[in-house]
Amino acid sequence: MSTANVNGTAIYHDEIGAGPACLVLHGGLGLDHTSYRGLDMLADRLRMIYYDHRGNGRSGRPPLDTITMAQLADDAAALATCLNADPVVVIGHSYGGFVGQELALRHPDKIAALILADTSAGGPGATDSPDDDQGPPPPPEWLAAVTARPRDDAEFAAGLRALLPHYLGEPGNLATVTAAFENTIFDARTMVRSMEVLATWSAADRLPAIRVPTLVVVGARDRITHPAQTRRIARRIPGAEVVELPRSGHFPWLEEPDRFATAVRGWLADRLTTAAR
């Protein structure tokens, strides 16, 4: 565990495993990488690099207005270079998937392969049709919570934990998912800022410019980012492939770890072997 000076702030990161480097972009925002350590199961084949975005977890707290989608993507690219990891496999989940798309658009030379999990392309684009299947909206309780302004970090943490059942594919997985967030560092101010950024962000019209190998993974029962949003991304990125995990919600590596690992390992084996030729 250590920090790197990246674009004027300290970025906390941790590594496990050996092999091709894999940079994990956590979601939230206002959270950290803790709940993603279930991805350690991939460390038998990959050098897993976890980090906390600026303003999150154990990373620095620069001015909030420096948290933009472009800056988050630039941070990821700079960290990969700092750690001698580029070109890097990228796993971006939820908000980290937004950052992953921006990273692929801004720094395609840094990416060996892109895996987007349970995310969307953001707001409507000119290429979206009113007839496109966007899936149902997320639960109203969830929407109200993420658009609210919690008074402090404790209120934000309590609110997130109360909403976890909405993220699940199967209610019986609540204990597993709750445990994954046990040591999370919460930051309410960063969460609010991230929602402000997201309100004006979309990659929808720009996705055809992504030329890196892309896999889009989603839980078939995800009510936060519906599988229709996954298909929306895959339709726009040339050659993108989609995997739906049938019993998962928003956290498929926690609810169906074996299926998730098998899908990612198999896809990466083909892509990285081809790239090495």
C-alpha cells in the first residue's frame, strides 16, 4: 500500500498478483476501492492494481472542482504510467465505468483491454432514439438517496447501507455484499460533487471512437444500471461483447464470483493472446 503523486494530488493504491497489469476503477463516488477486493480472485493471472480516485478513500482531497470526468480519466492514465503498467487492462464498475469510457476516449494508447461492469453511457446523446430500450428507471428510493445531500459522511454511509438490498440480484446475498463495504471510507462531499459531474456527462455519441477491445458485463437483475444500458454501450463500441450474469444485480463479482471470473478470464485470454502476436 502506497501513494503516488498524480496530477497534483496523492493517489492511494495497492497491488496483488502478477501478470498483465489490471487497473480497477471503483464506483461511487464518495466510496473507495475496498468493496472491489473480491476481484483478488483474478490475481492468479493479473497484476491487480486498486486505487482510490482523487477525493475518495485514502487519496488526497484536492479542491472539489478538480473532480471532473476528464480529470479522473487523466489520473487513471497517469497512475498507470507511474506504476509502469501501461498498456493496462481496465475494469471500470458503475461510476468507474464512466471513468473507464472517458479513459478509453482520451488515452486509448494506455489501454490493452477495457472491461465495463454494470454501468451506462451517461445522459442522452444525439444518437439515442426515443424508441431505444433504456430499461426501467432505478427504484425511486435509490434515486431520492443519490440526488440528496447528506449532512455528513456518517449519514451518507448509513444511507448507502440501507439501500444495498436494491443492488442485489438475490436477497440472500445481502450479508456478502454488506461485508464487502465494511471498511469503506465514505465521503459525502465527493459523492455530491460526482452527481453534479454526472448530470452533464455523456459518452453516448463518442463511443464509436473507442477502438480498444471491450467487454461489457452486467448482472441480469441489476435495477440500478439495467442490462439495456449495457446493450446501449455495446451497440456503439465496435466489436464490443456483452456478458449477462443471470443471478446478479449491481455487484456480479460478489454475487456470482465464479461466473464473473470465468467470463473475464476467458475473454482476456483471447484478447491478450491476440495482442501479443
